[in-house]
Amino acid sequence: METLAISAQVRELKEKKANKLRRQGNVPGIVYGNKKENKCIKINEADFKKVFSKAGESTLIDLSIDGKDIGKVVINDYQTDPVTDKVIHFDLYQVRMDKKIVAKVPIKFIGESPAVKNEGGVLIKSHDIFEIKCLPGDLIHDIEVDLSKLNNIDDIIRVKDLKISNEIEIISAPGVVVVTVAAPRTEKELEDLEEKVEENIEGIEGAEEKEEESEKDKESKDGKEEKKGESGKSGKEEEKK
């Protein structure tokens, strides 16, 4: 199991403003777990990005804070900016090597399905990540799913079919579908689908036309009422004279 390393610094009280830290090229975060005191820390953005791209949320990382070795951690959670997609905050969980932890592990699809290649089947992926439970030393970076096992239409790979160590528990029911191959759409199904799309477009266009007519009617009505008001006002002024 690959182990990565990263250095962090304690965030001082005057550095608690996260936006200022980010402008300085740092990512704010927190480290906790293993009955240790929670610590607010910061890590250089480039360093964090490099480690995060390799580690994900299921690889052990050797953490040091202000030059002092803290121990092994995993990235337990993180938040990203909705616009730039940059990591703006992270949680590191300090592990005990003799205590099981829960981690999120991505699915890695490999190979090619004969049912897709030879029969025109449609590959349907139901999951791209699973939670696993194991000792930190047994963590894996991803779970490989071999698509070459899908030989026929309607073939399915379930959780129980995944090849992983006996030391690792996938926190999902054995019968949960990971990936399957569906039959290709028939010409009639494609025609029906096109008709539905056309009907939806016509419905939208019709609704827009009705909305435009309604707005025109409203404008016309408002114009008549305005003229009527001006006419009444003019008549009253004439009476006063």
C-alpha cells in the first residue's frame, strides 16, 4: 500500500480567516481522531493538490505539523469551491493502525464488455464509489471491476462478484448492482423517443406562444385603461372650467 507524506503548519488565532489564507496560497483544514486534540492547520495549496490527486480518501498519508511527525492520517472529508472546483477546506482523520476505519473508495472500470462490443449493448453503471471498512493497513486506492465479464445482454456484476481482500468489507448489500448491460433500443423505441421529444418541443413552443399572447392582451388592456383614465380626467377638468 502506497504511503504519501505531507507537511502542515498550525493555524494561529490571527490566521483563522480562511479567505485570507487561501489568497496566500494555503488551504485551511483540521486534523482530529485517535483521541488526540483537534488542531486547526494549513497546507500549501500546491502540496495538498499533489497529494490529494494520488491519495483520494482511501490512502494513508504521513502527516507532520511544524516539522513534528504526527502519524498516519486519511483525508476524511473536503469541500470545493462551486465555481473553480478548488479544494477550500479539508478534514484529516488520524488513524490507529489496529482499529478499523470507514473510507470511500472509487470504482475503476477496466476492460471491455463483449456484449457492448459485439451486440451493441448499453453499459449502465449504477455506482462509481463504495464505502469500505478495514484496518488502515489494508486500505486500497480503488476497486477494479472487469467489464470483460459482461459477455451477454442483461449480464450483471454485483457487489458479491467484486474481487477484493477478505480483510475488506464493502458496506453495501451483496446483491447491489454495480454495472449491467442493457439491450440496445429498437428502431420503434427510437422513433417513439423522437416523437416524444417533438411533442415536448411543440408543447414548449405552444406554451411560449400563449404566454406572448397573454402579455399582449395585458398590455392592450392596460393601454385601454390608461386612455380611459386620461379621458375621464380631461372631462372633469372641462367641467371645472
